[in-house]
Amino acid sequence: MTDTRERRLRSLADLLRSGEIASQEDATERLAALGFPVTQATVSRDLDQLGAVKVKRGGALRYALPDQLGGRDWEAGRLARILREWAVSIESAGQLIVIRTPPGSAHLVASAIDHSALPEVAGTIAGDDTLFLAVRDGHPIPALLQRFQRMMGQEKEIYA
């Protein structure tokens, strides 16, 4: 990693810790003001490398770093938080689980699921407000669906 990139990543992390970065455009503008002229694509890669996620704080969306979220099992805690905040509904459809989110948020939920590396999940495909979760063969859909519903705070009785 180049010295300039390291300094840019440190500056971006400091900006994220300030709690004022709501979008990649905000980050791009603030980094430019600090002497790091970057594109939105570069900021997107940097945010991904830092593990930054969008969280709701005080009713507003802001980027946050993993160390700002706390919790021992960060990935599991992160997944539950993201599902509670962003998943609107969930249902099964064959070997898939379909999760609906507000517009523009499906990728956030899909990424959290993918990073959680659940053994039952083969992968996700995200659109704008809907994501498909492919369940590996041999794993019961109702049990996984109920687990996600618990994380969402919407536990329901599931009949297999």
C-alpha cells in the first residue's frame, strides 16, 4: 500500500469516526478538502476495505466503522442489527429466501449476510429493494427463515 493511500485511509477513518459522513459523495468532498482528490469509485473501495457500513443514528444514516458498533461477535451482531434496521419482510420461495428492504438497501443486507459466512447460505443476489438468499442443499428452509425472523424481531411460528 502506498503512503498516500495509507494517509487517505487514515483520514477517511477519522472522518467516519466523526459521525458526519452520510454518503460516498460526502466522503469524496471531505477527502478532496483534505488534499486527497478521489473519485466516488475510490471512496467506495476504501469504505469496503475499512469495513464501513451505514447505520441509523438519531434517525439519520451515517457510515460507521466496525469498532464503533461494538459487540463480541461483530459479524453476527452486525447482521442482526442490519436485519432489524433494513429488512422489511422475509419469506421462503423454494430453495430461496426472499428479503425485502427499503429502496436502495438490498445490497447492504446482502453484504452483511455474505460476510457472516453462515454455513446454510450459498450466497445472495441483491437488487434495489429485494434480495434472494440461496440456501445450501440439506439445510431446512423453515429453520433458517425462523432464525432470520428472530434477528429481525419478527419471530413467527413456522410449520414445515
